[in-house]
Amino acid sequence: MNPSETDARPIGWYVHLPYCTTKCGYCDFYSLPTRPEKIPELVTAIQREADARDPHRPIRTVFIGGGTPTVLPAEALRAVLEPIRRRLGEPDAGAVEFTCEANPSSADELKLDLLRELGVNRLSLGAQSFNPDELRVLERIHDPAHITEAVRLARRAGFDNVNLDLIFAVPGQTRRSWLDSLNRAMDLAPEHIACYALTFEEGTALTKQKRMNLVRPCDEELEAELFESTIDHLTAAGYEHYEISNFARPGRRCRHNLIYWNNEEYLGLGPSAVSYLDGVRTKNIADVFRFTAAWLNGDDPGDRVVVEREFLDPPHRARETAFQMLRLIEGIRFDDFRRATGYDAPALFSEPIERNVRTGLLERRDGSVRLTRSGLLLANRVMQDFL
Ligand code: SF4
């Protein structure tokens, strides 16, 4: 493209704010205990990174995640979000899905009003469970009453698009306690519910406890049963199951996450954030101190901040696109796939498609191939086959 031309291809923006009040036992995101005295420097660093890395393309979605964005003091949140709000421009602001993650215990009235004032129109709450024992196992700092109160305050502040994240297959969980959590979530009428199975990630406190036999993971059969009952329960209540772990009221699918699942482009800002632009995936350093020091130093720090850089050639991009699209219940839509990658999916993936259709894990449907119900339970295995 001629440098004087404006690139009109829209992208998503992700901002990683890495501070949390405490570390949850299962979490392997880059996050660390809040250091209030360091927050202003981080905010300045992110502002500088946004100015330097802005590809000057229209923004489709913004997602403020972490970490727990709402542990930042109000003035720091304003300093991060206000330039983004200005960058969106008034006429377009309402058309952009602008999400902020929040923890039920830190989503207070002041912060929620502020988020609305700054253009945030979707709130994603890390509810995880409505069972106090399960919240303790997960080392969450909130209790079920905080979730109910946070949703009430969000509605009061004017949020009409709220997501609740929930976790199943928690040690000690039963079918009954999980369905109770699901029902209590649905009682709050969120527009979107994300239900993820607990995974034991390397280096987390929960994984250490598992090795020491202090917690017993949920057995595989129960995990599959919980997943299937989640699908039945939420779809019966009118939620569309549109991605392996995600359910939405009609018209309320998460547009930002759809960018990832369609393998489209995004800019990531902040420590540990990943970007995917012009076929190159980069990852920022997962170290808030080095990230901050590098940007406060003056010039664009370039590779002192970017620690991974991977150029994806067209075949590699096509394989990754298939991998990601399989997460969607609609699966790989051949027309969309061709538009995105230039490849013909049935020809490129004839072997994995054949193999998985034969074993009943994939099914062909008008112009697409998608996971079957049994394929959903073994999704990782099927997806790996396309890489
Ligand atoms: S609040 Fe979220 S990001 Fe922070 S430690 Fe817990 S799970 Fe991780």
C-alpha cells in the first residue's frame, strides 16, 4: 500500500492492565499484586505505546483486560481510557464494542459510572462461581453477593451488555452445585455467559496443590457431563451457543473475541499483550517494570519491549485460521475462509476433514464443516489435526 493512502481495514485493540488485588490460584495470566506507586508510570508507558504503535486504522472493538482493570484508581483508569475514547471519535464511538473486564469486588458505583462516561458499553465480570466453597478453592476474593451487587450496579450505570465468566470442573464441584451456579447467573439475566473448564496450568498455585494431593481434579466423565449440561441448560434458556465456551443472547456475541476466533487483526498494548498485524504476530515483554522503563526512556524501544515476533506465511495463516474457526459452532465457513486466506478449505484440509467426519467428530453442513456434539468434547484433538 502507498504510504500516503489510509488503511481502512478495521482492527481490534486490546489493552493489558496487569494488576490484581491478589493472585487467584488457577491463574496463569500475566498479573501481579497492585503497586499503587507504579501505576502512573504504567499509564504513561501505555499511552506512549498507543501513540507510537497506532496503525491508524479504524477501530472495530476495544477490550480492556488484565489483570483487573477496575483495581486501578479512577484517575488512572481515566488516563488510559480517555485517549482511546478520543481516538474512536464521537460519531463512531457507539458503533464500537468497548469492553472492560472487572472483578465483582472492585466494580463499585464510581468506577462503573466512570467506565460508562468513558464510552465502555460492555462489562465482563469474572464471577466464576456462585458457590462460596468453589470460590475459595479458586482463591477468588469475592463472594456470591458481590456478583449480584456488581450486576445491579452495572445496570444502574447503564450497561445493557454484561458478560459473566464462570468456571466448571472445579475440585469438589458437583453437577448440582454447577447447575446452581448456572441458574443463579441466569437469574441475573446477563446478555452473555462464558463457561470455561478449569485447567491446571504450569506454575500456578492450584497445580502445585494438585501435585501435593491437596486438591483432587474433577474426573473426566463428570467434566464432560457438566459441559453437556451447560449447553443444554443455556440453549434451553435462549442463549445461542456460538463458540465452544461462549453463549450469548441474539445479537450479543462478543465481537472482540470473534476477531481472535476468525484469526483477524488486532493491536495489543501493555505488558504481555499480543498483536497480530499484517501477518506478523508479536508479543510484548511480560514484565511491567521493564515495559514501563523502556517506554519512559524516550524513544520507541522497539525490540526491547517486543520479545516474540513471528511472521506467518500464507499456508501457516490458513492453518491457524482453520484452527481458530473450528472453535466456533458455525465451524469453518468455506466462503469466509477463502476470503480470509485465499485457500479452498475442503481441498487444503481434505485429510483431517475426512478423518474426523469418519469418526463422527466433524460434520459437513451447507458450505461449512463444524464440530459435532461429540467433537465439542474432544475439540482440542480435532483442532490440532488442522495445524
Ligand atoms: S483476577 Fe483474573 S487476572 Fe487477576 S489473578 Fe484472578 S484470574 Fe488472574
